[in-house]
Amino acid sequence: MEKYLSLDPVVILGSFLFYNIQSPRLVSTVDFYPNSGYALQPGCSLTLLHLGRSLVCSSHSAYKYWSESVEDPSAFEAIACDSWTQFEAGECTGTTNYMGYGYFLNATGNFYLETNSESPYSMREKGIIYDGSKLNILSAEVLEWLGSLI
């Protein structure tokens, strides 16, 4: 009989460019999508000459956000939404959670927030109100093309 390790709950912090390219959807107990889950994270830029560096920059954002959340577990307030489009439109449920170390153990679902482009990355409660000024969101066509390269 095979034995499997069960991790309960499972929390995913999606900050890598190719994370859920097709559509953000719940893939664990709690999913956090800073800056849409489709974006190059604020502070990162995409250049074809340095594509690898661009991807690493976004991926490294996850550990930077996590580290900041360990120092202040309530730093990254996020709000429950069905989609980024709903978040942009301000149509979220009002249920909040903290991304990272301070997340609520009983929470489930998708949570969205925006961050700053440099430390401190947390926008605190302002992060749950769509602003969009710091985002580097790529078009769906560009994301599809980039995804085909993997």
C-alpha cells in the first residue's frame, strides 16, 4: 500500500510569470495572486534580450513577499475574488486574508492584491483596492506566445 504525504492546508503565492497562464484558478487550499498572477511583478521588466532575468525577477518576488510577511504577518492584506477582472472592477466579496506567513488557516479560495515595486512591498490595506499604476501586465497574446516557448 502506497502512502502519500498530505499537506493541509496548501497555500500558493503566484508571482511567477508563467504561473497559471491559461487562467488563474484555485489549485490549492488558498491561492494568492499579487498583481494579477499574470503580471511581471512590479519592479521587474521584460526584455527579449534578457528574458531569463525577467522571469527570475518575477519568481524571486515570491520569497521577497514571504520574507516581508514573516516580519509582519498582517502586511499583505488580500481580498477574495473570483477573478482579477472582478478585483479591478471593485466587485469583491469583502472577505480578506493575509498573504504569506499570516494567512488564516481556515481560509479557502482565490485572493488578490497589489504590491509596491520595492521594499516595503506591502501596500497594507491599500493593496486590496485596485490602482494598477505599478503593474507590468502583459497582453493575453504575449502571454500565450511566451507560454508556447516553455
